[in-house]
Amino acid sequence: MLPTLVIFFRESLEASLLVGIILAYLQRIGRPDRARPVWAGVGAALVIDLVVALLTYHLIRQYDGSRMQTILEGATYLLAAAVLTGMSFWMQGRNRDWKRALEQQVAAALDRGPVLALALLAALTVGREGLETVFFTLAIAFTAPPPALAAGAATGLMLGLGVTAAVYRLGRRVPLRLFFQGLGLLLLVFAAGLLADGIEDFQSLGWLPFLRTAIWHSGAWLNENSTLGDLLHSFFGYAQAPSLLQAGAYVIFLTWTVTRYLRGAGSSRPLRRSPPA
């Protein structure tokens, strides 16, 4: 539940902030009449993301229990780990100029005249965040029960929308930069766990036939299938019998990425949000 909560929280927060920037800009320049195509684009993006999620999940489940499922799972884990890592560092490097860049895109869409251009901009802005959410949730869905996924997603979505409302009510008093820095660290922890899961799958396929010796066996007192074990596995990448390659990759990856991330946090410029005019 926790991984999906954090992912949905982060993505819904970013998507709603972006939509808020677009709507605030339209209000500021005296074009509130163009809000309708923005919402149309948002709605279209959400529908497309949902369809993609259902089709992809159904496709993967067709291979349930087969070798192909293990291949797809392993590839999804590793790709999700790479994207999560890149996304964390990319978000850290963003500064206040991204707000100005989005407003320039809105102005360009208005200059082109047709409402379709503005709807397309909103759809692409929200759709990108939605597809990221779909992809990361699929990586978690291999091991998490559907009720836990749904609960985490709903809670994260509500939190994201709630924080967005607070940002636009309180303006600069909300330390938004700290939110994204903390979420970035959590995403790196998730990425480390996904990396270890991908290695486990590929070792079971015989594709990584080295350093396969388990370095501990803790299933007797903390089984992965227990409630606590499943929680620790989903959140921290806990494994009851990790191979030397799994554990080594986890520690090296997390040490390297967190060190770089914290160094960058000290030099990054704060993200600023202003309430709509």
C-alpha cells in the first residue's frame, strides 16, 4: 500500500499543480473562458491512462505463472527502477523557471487560436504524469494484492489533491521543495527494492548465474508473505533470503544514489509556487 500511496501522492500532486498553473495563468490574463478545453484535455488524458493501465495489466496477466511472466516482471522492475531514479534527480534539478516555461506554452497555444491546442497541452501535461503512475504501479502490482493497491492509490490521490489545495491557498508558506525532496528519497528506496526484485527474477531464469548464494535466511521469524514482511518488501525491498548479488546491488545503488541526491539537495534552488491571481 505504501509504495502506491507515495507514487500516487507525488504524481497527483505534480499533475494538479501543473493544471493549477495553467488555470491561474488563464485567469491572470483575462481568459477564464479557456478553462473548459483545459479540463477536457485533463479528462481525456485520464481516460487514456486508465485504458492503457487496464490493457497492459490484462496482457501481463495472460502469462500468469509462465516463464514469460518472469521475464516481463524482471524487465518491468529494472526499467521502473531506472525511471524512478532518473525522475527523482530530474525533479530535484527543476527550478522556478519551469512555471514560466509552462505559461509560455499556454500563451503559444492561445496564439494558435483553436481550443484544441490548449486541450492538447493539458492532455500531454497530465497524461505524462498518468503514464508514469501506471508504469510504476504495474511494477508494484506483481507482488501486491489489488485491495492494497487500490487503498494506497486512493489515499495518495486524496493527499496529493489536498496538498495542492493548500499550496494555492497558502502560497509560499508551504515548503513545497521539502515535499519533493522527501518524496525523491522515498522513490530512491523504492527503486533499490525494484532493482533487487529484477535481479531475483533474472537469477531465477538463469540469466545472472553468479553471486547466487543467499547471505541470510530470515523466513522463520519474518516471512515475506506475512503482513509485516510484505510491507517491508514493498517499501524497503526486504527479502527473506537475498542473494549476494541482490544485496550488494541494493546497498551499492542506494548508497550511491542517496549520496548524490543529498549533495544535490544542498545546492538546488527552491521550487516556488504562487497562488492564482
